[in-house]
Amino acid sequence: TGDSAAEDGSAVTVAAFTMMMGIMVYSVLSVMILATGFVVSRFNEVLVRARLSAAPQSSVRVNGQIMLACAVWALIVWVYFAALSLGFTAVMRGGLQALGVQGAGAALGAAFAFTVMTLAFGFMVGQFGLPATAINGIANVVGLALLFLSGAMISPSLMPDAMVTLAKFTPGWWYVDAVYQSFGGRDATNVGKPDWGGWGLSITVVLLFAVVFVCVGLAVGRVRQSKSVVAGPALTTVQ
């Protein structure tokens, strides 16, 4: 009876941990889109870009410093994300030992990959040069859409087949799937060992989304820079 109660406690703890990791899709995505989108959009303004090009630094170095700042912020977000999830689990009946080292490590690795993807998505949004209100709207709409399509709050078994098919074209689905694969899969009892094959496939898809977003962002930025006209007189106007 004691062993059965311990197993039930571990199952509940792991289930709560996976749900916690899943519902953080909205929070992480919103924060990263707002932070990265605002920074990249600001530095891509015509006058700001013109002032930066007049400085004795190459554009590659300037862009590298911008991305480094965004990457540092992404790391902070991931650390906070991990600490919040583990702290929530620590107060559960099963405690952190219910997760296991491999399961917890795989789930946090999935969270890191998802944070990188959100960084890439925020970079892409910022390259369009949208106003702050538009970036805020995108962060909320996309975040909520990915949350409900990810299967974190609604079991895929309760979702229509068309919705499941649509969800598989979003990075949120594959991130949540990677979290579940960290403990054996969505259909497992949530106390099994990681399914490394399924976990690796899901992580790869999430990172491929990141690559696509970066490529789109670079293409959009290239087009905008080629069409932008630097207002030289405005740069020297005394205000």
C-alpha cells in the first residue's frame, strides 16, 4: 500500500510539472516577443540605423551586440522559467525526486529550445518595424493561439482531428510533446523514462521553426534596408 501511494504521488507530481511547463507557453512567448521585438524594431528605425552606420563599428558587430543582448535576456527568461517550474514541483507531495534527473533535464532542455525559438520569433517580428501596439497584439494573439493548440490545456484526445493537424504545424505542439516525451510520452503514465527518440524529434522540429523564423527575419530586414532612404539632413538638424 505504501508503494502504491508513493507511485500515485509521483504520477500526480509529474503530471503537475508537465502541465506547468506547458501552460508557460503563453508567458514565455509573450515576454520574448515583447522584449526582442521592441529592441530589434527600435534599432531598425531609419534614423537609428543611420546613426549606427556612421559610427566606427561594422554593421555585423552592431547586429551581433543587439542579438547578444537579446540572447542574454532569453537566458534570464529560461532560468526564471526553470526555477518557477522546479519550485512549483518541490512543494508537491512527490517532490523533485518524483521527476528524476533524466526527466527533469530533458524537460528543461525542451524549455531551452522553446526559449530559443521564441527569441527567433521575436527577432522576426522586430524586423517588420511594427509599432509597439502591433507587437503587443501579436504577442498576445500568437501566445494564446499556441497555448490552446499545444495540447497543454486541452488533451489532444478531446480535440477535433482538424485541430490536431493544425496544431502540428505550430512549434507549441512540438514543445509540449517534447515535455511529455521527457517522461515517456503523452499516452504514458507520466512516470516512465524519457523517450529519447520522440524527444529528439520534437526538439529538432522546434529548432527548425527557430531557423525558419530567423531566415524570414533576415530576409525582411534586408528588403526593408534596401528600400529605406536615409534622411541625411534630418540627422544633423538641431532640435
